[in-house]
Amino acid sequence: NNMSSTGIAVGLNRGFPVTKRVMGARPSNNKARISKRTKMVRDLVSEVVGMNPYERRLLDMLKTGGAGAEKRMYKFAKRRLGTHRRALKKRDQVKEAYGKIRARAAVTH
């Protein structure tokens, strides 16, 4: 709530007018942030090792396509990974990988 309190007991901005304390950033805000080194290592490992079996299935769903391919990919990824956000991220990651594969194939032909 960015509007200040009015000092009135009722209403939208009710309550005693006080000065807001500026809070420092919490460590939990840095949790999902990824360092350059970690990103580089993960990219290298994925390049060397390839995809997990479930990621290959996602790729296959994308290749076969159809009307609801993206939704099916999302639902499958969500079942495997557990959360909405992780599923969306994984779906985008697989789509990006598929784009790279297709670009590589286009260059060779």
C-alpha cells in the first residue's frame, strides 16, 4: 500500500500516520538468481550430456506438434517438475533448444 495513513479510524487508508521504514533486501530475494559461473557450468554439462529422457519426450511433443502441443508440454512438465513456474521455464528451454536444432539443420541444408 503506497498511500499514507490518514489518522482516521475507518476507510481505505485508515490507521495512525507513521513514517515507513526502509527495509533492506532479504537473502531470499537472491535465491533464484544464477551466477555466471553456474550458468556456464550448467550449459557445458547440458551440451556434453544431452537431454534427460523427460526432456526428450517434451521435445518429441513439440516435434509432433498439433493444436495443443504447448499445453500438453506444459502439463507434462508440471507433472514432472512440480510447479507452474518451473514447468513454464522448462517448456521455454526445450522450445529454445528445438529452435537451435532447427537452425543448425537449416544451415547444413
